[in-house]
Amino acid sequence: MSLPCLILAAGFGTRMGELSRDRPKALIEVAGMPLIAHALAAARAGGAGPIAVNAHYRAEALTGWLRVHAPDVHVLHESPDILDSGGAIKNALAVLGEGPLFTLNADAVWEGEAPLAALVRVWDPERMEALLALVPRGAAVGRQGGGDFARGGDGRLVWDKGPDGAVYVGAQVIDPARIAANPARIFPLRDTWEEMRGEGRLFGMMHAGRWADVGHPGGITAAEEMLGHDADL
């Protein structure tokens, strides 16, 4: 099954400090490739299409890179305001359609099987409104802080920010119907997840591999070490 994909790349990258002063976080390089290239590779490996990328901070630089390296990708320039994660998905539906879609965070690198390929095999729209890829806290490379969720035996998720919580790796399948119905223009995805969780429609899948958080400078080295380890196997 092929699903459309939105790559979330509009953030300001404030935790990156000077590295994002003159470029968007998505163009910071890890292992010789900008983060957006890693995300696009993960999307294509999962069979995603069409693909859209949202942009806001230093949008012209990201748009220019995509025009050269991925001209088939739709760029959604959020202006004058950044729309937050939920608003970004709502804004993308005009391009990606109103059915289930993938989302990928651009400030991440994945090891192992392409997370989207695994997600689509587990996706069950009869039971699920969102299916999130997770890793155990110990497989979250460069992670600062605890987990995000606890996963029940049936795959349903509850919040768990403790040290043993599973970590969301920035890859999911989501039915955007609730998002499309939200009257707000700017809103976080977390609120929609909470509605789904309350109705038993928020699920998780354990990703068979590691994940690196590249949302802060230390994550760059950690991600490169992770990928180097993978290359040496």
C-alpha cells in the first residue's frame, strides 16, 4: 500500500544554536547528507507518494534545495505563521488528500528497516486512527529526557514520560479526519492524539532498529556514530 507523506520541516531549530542561524534545521548535515535527504530517503524506502514538505524558518533555502534535489516534492510554505504539527497536517490535506497518510519528522535519523514500510504492514484502519513508530528508551540515540508512551499488549498507547517509557521516533500513519474537522488553523498534534487515546484509537508499533534525535547539536555526533556502527556490521 502506498500512502502520501508529509515531512515536518518547518521548525526554527532553536536548540541547534549557531548551526541554524543562517539555515533551516532540515539542511544541517548528518553523515554528509542534510537531514531532509535522510527523511526523503526514509519516505521513498517506505513507498510513500506523493510527498510534501512543510517549511517556514529560512523557507527559501529549503525550497531551493528541494527544487534541485527533489523537484517532485510539494513544498508547503507556512506564512506568515508557523502552523504547529496539527495545523501543518491540516494545511497539507489539499495536496495529499483526506485519507490516511504518513508523517515524518525531519530532525531524525533511523536505523534498520524503513519505518514507514513496517508501519503500513501493521496499519488497521478499522481499529486505529493513528499508528506511531516507537523504540525503547535505550534505543533512542541522543535522546534528552525520558519516554513518551507506554504500549499495552494490544498495541494501544497511554502517556508515559518516565525513564522506562517508549520513545516516539517521528514516524506515523494517521487518519486526518479529526485534524480536518478542527476549526483552528494553528494547533498541536498532541491534542488530536489525546482524543484518539481517550477512545482507544491511538496505537504504537515497536521499530526494529535504533533512532537518533537530531534536534540538538549533540544529536549530530550521536547519529553519525549510530550510522557508522550500522555501516560496520
